Amino acid sequence: MASRSNVQHTPRPRAAPFDWGLAMGLGVPDFSARRFGANSASLSRIRRFTHHTLTRWGRRSCTDDVMIVVGELVANAIRHAFPSHSDRHGWLGLMNTASTVICAVQDPSPDRPSPRAATAHDTCGRGLLIIGELAHDWGYSLHGSTGKTVWAVMPATVTRLATWTGTGCGAAKESHRA
């Protein structure tokens, strides 16, 4: 038998995109991905896909927060990555683990995501700050000059705190996210 070190491996073109779920050891039921383009219609399709996927996984308690984070990640890719790469596309990957939902957006820009300090009058620039507040953790991985993946680890359950909406005894209680 020939030694593997003497055999040269020639990569072959792949018919399917890289399977993040298999690379992380997750089976098909625990991973879902969707391709998106550089237009606003892609954002609404991604939101529907995310809602459908979370419903299928039974993750109703975290759906609102995950939808916000996915919307911000994809909107950032469309706004910042695609203007100079309009002929390319991005990918959203969702991974379901025992206690988290991981959201990962791959885009064609090698530029690092950079949170801004938005003023009270700014109408944009808060996306990464919102992600930082809702996610357990977030970050990115650079892929050389071919782009990056920005990811967020979301808690699979949302803890709700009771707050008072009125004053005095017997005031109504309302639930709000922590």
C-alpha cells in the first residue's frame, strides 16, 4: 500500500456549497442554510426561512431575538459587503444545539465588522451593538481575500423578568426580555 504522504491530493470542484453542519458534527435536522443575494428582497426571504427553521426546531421562545440578530447580520452583509461584490452572494447558516442557536452569515467581503458608536440621532449603525446585547457571544472569521463569516451564539431560551408598569399596590405586571 502506498504511503499517503506520497499521494498528491487534487481538489475537485464541489457541486454543493461547504456544509457547515457536517463540519461541526451536526446532522441534517440540526443545521439549515440559505443563500442570499445583494438585495432587500433577500432579507425578507431570509427572515421567513429563519422563522420556519426555528419553528421546525421547536425554538419558539428565542424566535424574536434570533430573527432580530439574523436580520442585522444579513442587513450588514447586504449594506457593507455587497456594494463592491454585487455579482456574489452570501450564506446564512443556522445551527441548533442543546442550549443555543448559532447564526452564521458568510459574505464576500474581507473587511472586519466594526461596531460604531451611534448617536441618538443616527438612523443606522446600531446592528452590531444590538447583536452584542442579545447574543451570548458573537465574532467573525476571516477567509483570506474571499470573505468572512460573522456569527452569533444565541440562547435557546429567553429569560423574562417581571417589571412593574404602574405605581402603587396592585399595579399590572408586564414581562420584558432580560
